[in-house]
Amino acid sequence: MAATGYNLRFKSADSGIILVKKALNQARLAKSKEDEAICYAYLALTYRRMLDLKNFTSNANAAYEIAKSAKSERADAHAAMAMGLLKSFIEDSPGAIKYQLKAYTVFSKLKEYSQCAKISADISYLFSPAAPAKVQKYAQEAMDYATKSGDAESILHARLAMGSYFMDKMLQGDTKTLQTVIAFFKETIRLAEENESQIVSKSNIGVAYLNLASLYMDGPKPIPEKEILTNLEKAIQIGRRYQLKNIYRNSTGLKGQYFMAKGDYETAKQLFEAGIAYQQMLPYQDNNLMASFYDNLKALSAKRQDFKSYYQYDTLFTTYNKLRNAESTQKMLQNADARFESDKKIVRIQQLEKDNQLQHDNKLLGFGLSAILLIGLVFMYRSYYFRQRYYQNREDILLKEQANSDLQLKLMEKETLENLSEKLSLQRRLLASQMDPHFIFNALGNIQSMILKKDTAPAISFLGKFAKLTRQILEQSRMEMISLEEEILTLKNYITLQQLRLNNGFNYDIVCEADVDPQVCIPPLLIQPFVENAIEHGLKPLIHTGEGILNIHFSLESKAKYLICTITDNGIGLAASKNRKREDSHQSMSTKITGERLEQMQKANMNAGFEITERQDATGEKGCIAILRIPID
Amino acid sequence: MYKTIIIEDEYRLREALAILLEMVAPEAVQVVGYAENIGDAKNLIDRLKPDLVFMDIMLTDGTAFDVLEQISYRRFQLIFTTAYEQHAVKAFKYSALDYLLKPIDLQELEAAIARLPLRDGNEMVETQINELQRNLQKTPDRLVLPTQEAMYVIQLAQIIRCETSGSYTTFHVADGRKIMVSKPLKSYEDILLLPDFYRIHQSHLININYIESYSREGMIKMKDQTAVPVARAKKEQFFSFMKDGFM
């Protein structure tokens, strides 16, 4: 069933997939690991045909994994074949050869000759053009196996591999064999035509026609025009009938180039335009095809010295070329996905770099030899593997892009770390804890109000104090230590601003005992959060009475070397303030930071710390007391 | 004429707002009362039945939300004022409630007053207040869309995409509705956020959970079969986002 589904791939990929998936379910139910692996392999191959790299990859991997546990040679062989084709699809030639050889060995053991023939042909392609001896060897083996199997499709496949080997040889200057090769292809075509109904992969027939036509074109003059045109016409028919893009493109293009070489520019132009019109009829867009047609038209105009149309074609060519490049970005993303799943990615990248170098050299050589026609032909010769070749250039860009994104990732990591440390830096947090945004914007609102009421003098005074406080806090948050005197100045400034804001609704008093040296050094901005607490939560609800009093008292514990700061208010008290359930994230943050700072100090001085309690003194006054013990040297 | 109450616990800020209103809309707005704590605010609203209330979030003895819970009269339009309450501001945005930042900007006040006639309707304010209370308690998962005819409450997960033209934004909702709001897309940009929402274009913000496919040319097909372009400048970033997820 899986095999039937697989064979359907050319006619209707979707129904083929459904059939194979059904077979897969049956295999699962029957608990046959072997069949399961084979089904996955078939699925992978079908997705390959649909150029769906993602599903191709996942199914090939699944086939391989399951085959490992299946302990079946057939499963192994199919899985290895799927992996081999995957590697070849993503241009991992060494990997492809490794897997294909494995599949080849097992299939030959199993005497599955038609599979052997196909794989051997594929191996032959993989060795091309680097190792001609191996190319020939495997092409020959493919032919042998194909004959043994008697399967028309395998025979065609194998013969094409052999033909490709011959053409490689000719490219390297071996012209003597030309007649032999032509005869070989004629025979191939004859065989293919005889058994056309048995051959599922119609594109291979098209490839045979194309190869023969280009051989004629390249052959000795005078060239047999009739033969060329017949073969190209046949290829075009096949391309149209089965919607084989490659075949259609290459045959129309080749025909156009033939007329161009012949000097019949008008016919050539018509052909290229017919190709474009045909493509525009199709429901999907093939930018690559359009670009190459316009490229040909461009070359044509250059030959005719018709610069106006040259310019027009160039514009169109550029448009499609851009679209084509956008497509390749997408393809690169896909290739990158597959790449990460590949186990031997480093080895492969190195190999690819070598391949790319080779590819580059080849190209330069091609340019040097002779203009556009030859390059066109070189591409044609590779029509079967055209698509894969086409990806190679992109690998270069892909590698660069990957290097770039790695770099970006590193930079981002670095930035994150820096951000983190910055966030954690006490200085920043300290500043944030002192400059309550609520306080800042309310202060600005007060200034706005005074301006609106034209109370110029109070506005100027308030603004001046606000600027002074901002400056003090900015400066002190950067210091390790400040004198008590400075701290008291900042506190006074802050409290005055709060008084102005709250309509002088409370009074304050700061007392320093005589034995406290005003020049003693303490960490900056420790006390302000407690003062803020006392005002906002204790005294503010009572501003109407005008009886609120804030006392700040400094004394010295000389033996233990610490300063005692007591902040007392006669406000509504802790319990009442908590009942008001005001969520104040700023308040909790600044108290927390002060707590952390005092804890740090405890390491050097046991007595450092603070406590906030409800007032319960003999006078019966309500309110709250905060006591801070600040270490001094 | 809008009968207006100002609830604000700092006397100078109260005065400032009254003067600013006199400058901006002497004809349209008449301030009839002040309150600075929860109890006074409740009594004043229930007694005077205002058309418009400016409400500071932080009051001496609690918050504006305490007031909203306690009042029995709710048929007024509401504009919040705040010095700095990020959490609350976010909740306002989801509830489509108007707010002003202190010190109050003259132009912003003018714009807020100009928006008032667009939002008449009693149930509408009721809806917004209910949504606000919900949004303050939990992470907002719905959005209020105010239009001429109604207040729509839409689940964030039901928004397929937003498209802007000028100062209007059209919301495409999963049930097929298209709701047009007279606000620019920019005002939704900071509440419709990653990981679900992505601003792919000057005029388009999409819910990435509704992407059906995206093409190499930078067109995104949404599940409602509409196509949306990705801005050239955002293509690379967007594709890498789709590939690797949120970084």
C-alpha cells in the first residue's frame, strides 16, 4: 500500500500522502517497525518531491530512528536512502554518499535491483564532477542493475546517469566520443518511448530529449537542425502535459537560445515571450523562471543592439531577480532549520565551503570561456540536479548570516548582563527609592497651580527648593558617605517642600544632641524614606487639624559606635494607616532597600538596624516611632 | 453644560484643575463641588448627581476605586487624574477610560473635554467601571472598545488584527465583526503586546495566533483569509521572530 501511495506521488502528491499515512497506521497497529520505517521513508521522499523540506526532514529522521530499532535490513535500506536524499537535498554531499552507499549495499544484498539501479545512479551524480572514475563506476553498476531488474524506469534513470557521465567527459574536451554519446541517448530515448506507460517519472524522459538536443547543438557543424527541433518540441510537449516546470523552462529556453545562436532573433524573441506568457497563465508564480527568461531577452536585445528594449527587459529582470532573492531568504530559513537538525553540522559546513569555492571557480571559468549561451548550456546539462545546484550560492550568504546572528546573540547576551548589573547597582536603586515619582509629579502640579493663580513669589520659592532637593539627591546617591550635616540639610529641604504642599498642615523639629559631631560620616539618604513614611501615612490625614508634629532626634551611642536616629510623629499610627489599604509600591521598595543597606552594615557593626513601632508613651499620644541605628567609625 | 465634581486630596491641585477647566471650557463645564476623601466624595456624588467627575486615584484615606465601589449614583462620565500610577493607567487603557496625568496638560484636558459628547450613555460608563474593577484585580484579558453606538467588550484572544486609517482603528474580531474606534493604532500598541500581538506595519497590528501562513514577499495570510503586509523594515525581525520565538 505504501508503495502504491508512493507511486501516486507524481500524479497527486496529496492523495499519495494520505495513502502512505494509512499504510503507516496499519503498520503501527500491526506493530511492524519495519513497515513503519519504510512508510516514513516513502513519506519523506514524497515531501521531497513537493519541496517541503520541513516534513521531508522530520520524516527522514523518523524513518532512520525507527529503522535503528526495527532490526530489519529492508527498513535500514529505505531509511538510509531517505537520509541520503535528504543530505543531498541540503547539499551535504559526503553525508549523502555515506547514507546512499549504505542503502546501496543493503539493497544489493536484498537483490532489489531496481532500487539498486536508482541509488547507484544517484551516487554517480553525487561524485560528479570531482571523481570521474567513481562516476563511471557507479553509472555502469546502475546500468547493470537496471538491466537485471528489467524495470523501464530504472533503466532510464541509470542511462541518464551514464549519459551525464559522458557529457561531463565531453565538457572536459573529449570530443571524440560525441557520436557514441549521441547514439547512446538515441537508444535511451528509444527505450523510454517504447515503455513510456511504465515510466512514472516523466521528467526523466524530458531530460533525455533535452540532453540529446543540447548535444546536437554543441556538436560539429553543420548541426542537424531538424533533430534538435524535434527533440526540443517533444521535451516541450512533456513539460506542458505534466506541468514539469524544469523541463518546460529548459526546453523553451534552449530552443530560444538555439535560434539566437543561429541569428534568428525574431523567432528567439517569440519563444522567450511565449515562455513568459505560458508561465503567467499558471496559477503560481515562478520568479526564478521569469528572471531567467527576461535575462535571455536581455541578452537578445544586446545582440540586436536594441538598447531601448534592453533597458525594459533589464527592469523586468531586476524585479523578478529581487523577488527571487526574497524567495531565497525564505529557503535559507528552511535550510537553516534542517541544518540544525543535522548531526554533523560542523563537518558539513566545512565541506560546503569547499563546494562553494569549487562552484565559484567553475563559474569564473565559464564566464571566461564564452558568453551567455555557454552558461545557459552548462545549466541545462545539469537539468536534473538543477535545483540543488541553484541552492549552493545561497549557502555562502547563509553562512555569513549565521555568523552575523551568532554575533548578534552574543551582543544581546552581553547587553542583558549589563542591564542586569545596572539594575542591581545600588546607586540606581537608591536614587529611585529617594525620588518618589509620585512626589515629583505632585510637586510639579503644585508649581503649576501657583503659576495659574499668579502666586509668583511662592511659585519661585517652591521651584527653587524643588530644584535644590533634586540636585542634592542626585549628588548624594553617587556618594559612599556624607556628613550628618549634609544629610540634615537635605531632610530640611524635603520636609519644607512637603509642608508647602500640604498647606503647612504640620510642624517639624530636628534636634542634634551636643555630643553628636555634625561632621560625622554616615551613608547617604538613609533617613528620608522614614520621614516620607511619617508624613504620607501618619501626618497627611491630619493636616486639617494643623497639629501634626514631626520630630527627628539624633543621639550617640559612643561605646558601640553608632548613631541613633529617632523619627517620631503624632499621626494616625501604624494600625490605622495599614487599615487604609493603600498600595504603595514605591514606599515598600524604598523601605526594603533601606533595610537591605542596614543589613549590609550589620556585617561590620552588629548593632546596625531599624525598627518601626506604634507610639505608646505616657503622654497618651498616638502616632509612630522609627528608630535607626547607623554605624559610624 | 456638564455639572462637574473634582475629587482631589491636594488643595492646590484642585484649584489648578478648576482654573484650567475655566480656561479650556468655560461654557461646557461648571464645577459644582470638591471632595478630598472617600466619604465626602461618596456623599457629594450621590447628592449632586454630577454629569462629569474628575477623580484622583490616591486620596487621603484610600483610593478612587473605594469611592466607585460605594457610590449608588453612577450615571456620570469619569476622567481619572494621576501623578504616577502605572498599574492603574494600564487598567484604564484596557477599560477605555479617560485619564489625565498631573501636572495636567492644557491640550490634553481640552481633548478629553472634546471627547465627552462621544461617550454619552449610562450603561456605557457602568460597563467601563465594571471592566476597570476586573482589570485591577487580575491580568487584563479583555478590552473595551468605545464606539458611537456601544461599548464593546472583546476578549484579547478573539482579536485577529487591527488596521488603522488616520485616527481610526478597525478591530477584526474572530466572530467576523469589524469594530471601528476613533483612536489611532498607536494608543493600543502598548497594551496589545508580545507574545500574542505584533506590530508588523505602520497600519497593522496582528494577533500572531491567527496567522495562517506567510509568504516570502512579506504578505501574511490570517485565518480569516485576509492578507496583511509586513513593513519592509520589519521583515527580517519578524521572520526571525516567527522562527525562533520571542527573544
